[in-house]
Amino acid sequence: MESHKIVSQAEWLTAHRAHLAEEKALTHARDALSRKRRELPWVKVDKTYTFDTDRGRQTLADLFDGRSQLIIYHFMMGPDWDEGCTGCSFLSDHVDGALVHLAHRDVTYVAVSRAPLAKIDAFRKRMGWKFRWVSSADSDFNYDHYVSFTPAQQTEGKLFYNFETIDSNMDELPGLSVFYKDEAGAIYHTFSAYGRGGEPFIGTYTFLDIVPKGRDEKHAMMEWLHHHDRYGDAQPALHDAGGNCH
């Protein structure tokens, strides 16, 4: 690391008190933004979506598993992929510990990909994850939520993603969507986030952001990242559109 400013303990305290004031302001701003998020309008889901699951064929309503709130993580793993996206795997490494707490707050978490269920199950077993992960292979679900793209869209190189049109030829991109089911069984799409919108769920980044070197990503986001069972080998973390994710 480059040389850093070294000060007395008194100067250190002065600087950190000033920084704490900024952090508190950010916390209050984040709380206010979260309230606004919960006040966003909803749209009713009238289309019937079905998924291949470890419990057989299930509908979106079934995925709630008796609760009223459902978080779907759009995990990048296309039909012809042998393993999941490295970045999606990074986020997913942080999920299992939260599941029991979410369940006790009336929230169900499920990952969804277009890969066949057998491939999903094999990769999940390899990673050691416990969260539910289902296949939307025979459904429009991914396309309707703007995380999977047809060959024609890829050829055109113009994808609607993160609420805008972007230049990309990717077949899959990450995101998460939230749904609410009322007592009558009606389902509403309440929120979606894409791109870096999933970053707050990656606790490792929170730890890295407080250490002197930070995320230490000099050239590209997640340039250092591997599947957690592949650290120490030479396999790169970034892949092209034909095989994995950015």
C-alpha cells in the first residue's frame, strides 16, 4: 500500500467523529429510502407461472410456502450452463444463515434459474447451499422479469435491463424480485432490483469496505472472485457471454 497519513490519537478521534457524523447521515438517508421503497406501487400478477422443484411442479403461489412475502433471486444459470454465475454464487454464499430469520418474519426466499433442475441440484450440492432453488425452464418467468433474453434480443444487442435499454448480448443477467400474497391468494409484484441492486446482500463487501485495502478491485468489479471451492487455482472469475457472468 502507498504511505498513509499518520496522526496523533487526538487527531484520529477528531477525524473519526467527523466520519461518524457522515455515516449516521447515510444511515438515516437509507432508512428514509427504505420507507419509500415499501411505499412504491404494486402490480397484480395475473399470469400463471410454474416451476420444476424438488417437490414436483409448483406455481408461483406455491413457492410462498405458506408465507405472505416471497423474495426471488434471479440466479444466472442458463439451460446449457454447467455451473452458476460466479457473482450470483458470491451473493448466494451469504443466504443460508438468513433463512431462519426470514422465515420468522413471514418471508420465503427462493432462487430461480432457467437451467434444468438436475443441473441446479448438482451445483447446489457442490456449493453446499441449503436454500430452495427451482427451475423456470418451461416458463416465461425469467423473460417477463427482464433477466433472461432471447437469441433475437442478444443478436440485436439491445436489452431492457435495470429499467433501461442497455448495450449487451448476454443471455442471462442477475436480479431479485419481491412478491406479496394477500389472504385471498392474489399475488402482487412489489419490487425488483438489478445490477448492483443485489450488492447490499453481500456481507463480504461490508467487511471489505472497512479494511485499509477496501475491495481492492483495480480493473473490474469482482475481478478477484472465484467460486468458493476454487480459490487457489488459476480459473478466472470473469467469463464471456457464452459461459457465465461479468
